[in-house]
Amino acid sequence: MTKKIKYELKEAMVSLSGACFWYWNSFYSFLDSSGVSKRLYERFPKAAYSKYDVMRNILEFLEEKDEFETINSLISNFFRLRGAVDKDALDDNKAKNLLNDFKELVGSDPIEQEIERRKRKESRNNYTAHIEESKSHKKRLEELNRLFISLTISSEYTHQQRGYKFENIFCDLLQLNELEYSRPYKTPDGEQIDGHFRFEKFDYLVESKWEADPIKQKDLSVFDGKIRGKAQSTRGLFLSANGFDENAVHKFSGDSPRIILMTGEDLAMILGCQVLFLDAIKAKVEAIVRYGNINFPLRNTV
């Protein structure tokens, strides 16, 4: 069934067509700006029709064709008028009174209403997408957490398998947080890099190790050499499942430290949703910048 314009609204628009426009060119310009095709209004030539008749016929045609976008555009343009367009030839006070009655009848500009409706719809869609993304993010974190726990307690993995899976967990974490990153690779001179990511304008080389004991000074020295052979904007993140030797930490917390340390405990807190990954990196960066603390424990953030 064809949708209809309310009778009072249609009659108000018909009346305004004569009260606001004296010259046909003004009237036609109004129709053009409202999206009414020239072909349509030329079906009702001014020699045979009044402006009232033209508007009535146009509205009936648009109703029949369900072209309510154009009808709303006409309503919106009337709603925005402040008085007679051709004031020199018409009673402007009459036009203003009719326009005021029209605005009370309509309530608000339909174009503005549509814009607000679309904004609300977009906001709802964005919120829904955010919720779904959050659910997906949490589900993936849970999967990574289960894998990390299995690496910790299971004896089914070889030392090499455990190391590779440890690397992959961290790379998956980078991907999940939409950071620009690279998985393990070798430099042209054969240097092994366990990963790379970019965070707040700095490049971070990644080193990850799953050793039975805390990482000693020798391993940190090798990693520090890799970093210092790169650009000044390069930092390093060393991920160790079983932490770091205190003497090694002290050694590399000296002048211009460029290595951030992350322990298995830190990673467990991230994967367990106790600390957001990006917040964790920010906290560790702040600790190294402000205090030269390269081994800031994430437990201190909660």
C-alpha cells in the first residue's frame, strides 16, 4: 500500500507554494533545490496551472512513486524558510504566519532528523562492532593464555618446540593489538631476530627465550649489540619465561638503557586480562624513561 503524506501537511505545503513564491523562477529554483526533477514540474505548465496546483500534483506523484526522500527534502526546505521568498510582491507577514504553523505541524526539520537517525544508527553499529571485537579479542587472549599455561605445565613439548611457541604467542599478541610487526627473521649478515614491532614512533627488536634459569648477562649483551647496531630510534624487548638475573638487570640499567625486559609473569598478567598489552608496554616504557628501570614488574600496575 502506498504511503501517504498527512492531509494537513500536504495542504500546508500547497498553501506555502503560493504564499512564499510570486515569481515562477523562484518557485522552480525551490523545486530544483529540493530534488524535484524538471521533467516532473514541466508536466504542469504555468499557463495552465497555479503554483498551488503544481505543488499538489507534484506531491501526489511523489506519493504514488514512494519518493519520500524528495518529499522530505521539500518539507525541509519549507522548514528552513523565514518568510516569503519574493517579499516585494507578497504579504510577508502572512507567509511567516503560515510558515510558523507549518513548523509547529512538522515539529523538526526531517533532513536533520534523518541525519541524527543515521548518526544514532552508526553509533549503535559501531558499539555493536566494538562489543563483538572485544569478545573476539578476549576469546583469542584466552586461547593464547591456555597455550602459555600448557607450555608451563606440560612435558609434551621439546625445548625447541616450547621456544618457538613462546615466540609465536608474543607475535600473535602483537597482531591482536594491531601493531605493525614482523615475525622472526634473519638479517642479510645472518643475525637472528625473534621479531620486530613499532610502538609510538620507536622500533623494537624482540628477543624471546624459554630457559630453565633466569637470563644472564651474556644473553643481554648479545641482544644489546643487535640493538646498538641499528638506528638510534631502535629499542629492544627481551621476553624471558623465567625472568632475568639481577646482576644482568643492574648492568644494563646504566647509561641510555634501550632494552625493556618482560618476564613470564608479566606475560601471564597480560594474557590473563589483568593488564592490557598496550598499557603494559606504556608502563614499561615510562619506567625506563623516567627511572632507568628496564625490568619494571607489571604486578606494580594493579
